[in-house]
Amino acid sequence: MTTIGYKPVKPRLSPDEIEVRVWAWVIFVISIILLGSCFSFIYSVTWVTQPMSGMAPIDKVYTKMINDIMLLCTGVLGGVAGRKVIAAASAVATARAEAVDNDPEPKLEAKE
């Protein structure tokens, strides 16, 4: 007898796998925002006609706003990406320090 609608059961994700997927999605979205801002900035400065005497006041405000968004996104990407790197580096440094530290435990003597 055949079973209709049978789906094989997938093993559940561990908390570490869920965290990795969430952070990958966050980095992806912020990267898309950063790239969109960069292209918007380049387009507005390169192909939009500017007055000869200087940049129009509204364009200066727009350029400053896009610049702030790009700086914010770059800082967030660095913080999010560096978060795991720093944790891994500290774990490696701790493991190396514990491997090198082979001093015997100090003897505790009772003082009267």
C-alpha cells in the first residue's frame, strides 16, 4: 500500500546552525543595502547633471545621507563578521595558553 504525501523527516537544526543561517542572512541583507547605496551614490554623482558653480544644496544633503548610510552599513558588517572571528581567535588563544601552561598546582598548607 502506498503512502500519499509522505515526506522524509529531516533532522532538526542545531542552535549553532540556526545562528549561522540567521547571521548569514543579516550579512547578505546589509550587503545588498550597502551595494544599493553605493550604486545610488555613483549614479547621482556621475550621471545627474550638476550646476557649474557647485553641487545643488539638495544634492549635498542627499550625498551626505547616502554617505552616512554606507558608513553605518560598513560598520555593522565589520562588527557582525568580526564577532565570530574574535570569539574563535580567543578560543584558540586560550587553548594554546592552557597547553603551554604546565606548571604544577601550588600546594596549599594550613598556617597556624
